[in-house]
Amino acid sequence: MTTQNEKAFGLWSAVFLGIGSMVGAGIFIVIGEAGAIAGTGVLISFLIGGIIALLCGYSLAKLAIRYPSRGGLIEYLVQIYGEGFFSGSMGILFYLTQLIALAAVAKSFGTYTATYLVSTNSPLSATDINLFATGIILFFTLINLLGAAVIAKAENFIVLFKLSALTLFTLAALFYIHPQNLTLDVHTHLINLFYALGLTFFAFQGFSVITNSVEDMQNPEKTILKSMILAILLVAILYLAVSIAVLGNLPLPEIIKAQDFALAEAAKPAFGDWGFKIIAATALIATASAINATLYAVTQISYTLAKEGNLPAVYQYNIFKNTEGLILSSLIILPIIWFLALDKIASIAAIMVLLIQGIIHLGHLLKLKETGAQAFWVSLAALGSFIAAAFAIDYTSQKIPHFDLWILSALAAAYLFEVLLRLFTHRTIEPQIPELTTLETKLVQNWQQRKTQVLNLFQQRLNQR
């Protein structure tokens, strides 16, 4: 156990961890793809996506305070739905989706790197891309082996760099904006705004990694909700500002044409060809940052799964300043990079995370007495997650035939995997954090009521003065 003074994550370290996970390669691609769907209406989509993310962040922070576990969402599933096939299969599914997401981000890094480092005279090869992707996974595996303190410091540095680059780009691009480009297209169908929402909310995915740092966090009762809200608000402001810069500099036809690199293309009016290269380099750094933050979260998840009985005990054995779960997770990611077509399964993984979040927020309504969360905000978090997932499934189904059947197949496979594990290992899932007794629940409720009364009295005294 570490003492309070040895905790690696303070308020801003936790904020940077969340920002690092959210601002990955996604924004560099999503802004073009979402703009191609909704035009200037993408600003509204980003705003709605940010609001849903804030609601989800509030719900998860309240759960993290009551159930402070490295497992994050995994622990909440077991606490809410109890020991059983459902919570077990959802836990395993969430772990695997995180590995797939990491593989997809690493492959994106490999593609970017190969594009700019491999000779333009020779075509890109899958081997080049996979080698660069493998290299970045191994590099951050080494960083994570050095412990949470090194992870926090590395993430702080990387996040500051990429935020500085994006802020500089945005401020400079604002001077070259064509106001007519920002006029809201009245012909844009409302449905397109929600189709774009499925993409823009994906750009916020990653804030949940803050909950995985709770055991390495200073004063989590005070820190986790603040860090969650700050991280999401800062990212929302950044996304809206960057969207205005891109939409204001590029006409919609050019955004559609360059949707995979629209952000880099929008840097040309202010910085010329160098602007394109700088933003492309920032995309590389942002992707690396997301890999670092998510790999940390995956290690905490696998550790908790092993401790609860979901994964073999080897996942929780110590190695350097981390666990063998880090090594095993990395070894699983590598064949995913090399042998699987990630375009389809990455879409499935992203939507699975949305559905699992919705399931957790819905179940949170059963634990409000323990967490002290407000039912209204938690209900909106669940509703927002399911709405975003529904539109994402609908839109992706138009691009990938029978995509809804792939989603159902993934759910069925996770459940079957859970059944087989139980049959062959006779394992059971136990929560790390004990439930409150009836007396403890009443004490918590009384404390929350007294706290509210004191705050109201204090506010009245201030108003009288």
C-alpha cells in the first residue's frame, strides 16, 4: 500500500489522464467524418455529445467514490448486478473491447507514422503499419511497467504538448475564417445531427479511465468528480473551438473530400504546408497519449478481473511497479494488430462500450442511496448513452451490412465465453468493495442530509450579509 503522500494522481494529473485518453486520433478523423454528415450542424452534435459525456462522468464519479476500485466500470457492474452470468460476461466483454480499441488506435498510429516516414516512392505496406503499431504498444508497455507516477508524468507532458499545438492552430485559424462557411445549413436534416452525434460522442470516450486511477489518487472523494468535470469541459471547449476553425476555413465540399485529414488540411491557410505537417505530427502524439492512458486503464481492469476471479491469477502478480496483467494484455493486443481486420470489430467495440456504459448508468439508479447521486442526472446519463449507441448502430449499419447482427453476435459470444469459463474453472465473481449495511446506509443518508442543511444555512447567512 502507498501512503497518501505517495499517491501519483492529484487533481491535474487525473484531468490530464482523462484528456489524454479522450483527445486521441479520434478528433483528427471524427471532425471530418462528422462534418461530412451534418455540415455546420456538427457544432450542435459536439455540444450534445459533450453534455452526454458530462452526465456520464457525473454518474461514474459518484460510483467511483462509493466503490473505489482499480477496475472502474468492471467493479460497478458487479456491485450493481451482483455475482452472475450477466455481470461476468459484461466484464469480460468490456475488457476485450478495450484491447480492441487499443489495437485500433495503435494501428492508426502506425498508419500515420508510415505515411510520413516511409518513402513516398513506395506504397504503404501492411507490415510497415503493423511494425510501427507494435513498436508504440511495446514502448508504452515499458512506460507502464515503471509505475503510476511515471505514467502520470508522461501523460502530463504529452497532453500539454498536444493541447498547446491544437490551441495554437485554433487561435491562428480563427483569423482566416470565412463567416459564410459557418452559416447553419437549413437543409440539413435533424437526423443527420444525431447520426453525427454517434461519432462526436465517440470523440469523448475515454473519460472513464479517470475512475481506474482512484486507488492511486490523492483525496479521491474531492478529486474524482472535479477532475472528471474539468477534463470533459476542457475537451468540449477544445472540440468546439477546433470545429469552428475547421468549418470556418474549409468549405463543406473540401471537408468531405479531405474528411480523413480535414483538421490538418484546415491548418494550411494559416501555416501553409508546414501547418499540415505540424497537425499531422500532433495527431501522432495525441494517438500515443491515448495509448498510454488506455493501456494504464486496461491494466487496472485486468488486475481487478483477476482479483475477482474473472481472469487467471497471473494477471495480478507484480512485475516491476505494475502487474503481469500489463504484459499479458499487451501480448493479446499484438496478434489483434497483425491478424484481424480492425475496421469492423473496432466499430463493434466502440458501440459495446456505449451500451455497457448505458447498462451501468441504468443500474446506478438502484444504488442511489449508497452513492448519493441525483436520480435525474443519472437517468439522463443512461438515456444519453443508449440514444448515442442507437444512432451509432443505425448509421454504421448503413455502411456495414447486417451490423446489428454483429452486435448481437458479440453479446452472445461474451455470454457463451462466460458460461464456458464457469463450467471449466468453477469461478465466481466477488466485488472488491463490500456493500453497506442497512445501518451504514442510514448513516450515509443522514450525513448527506446534514451536509445539505449546513450548506443551505451557510448560503442563507451569506445572503443576509
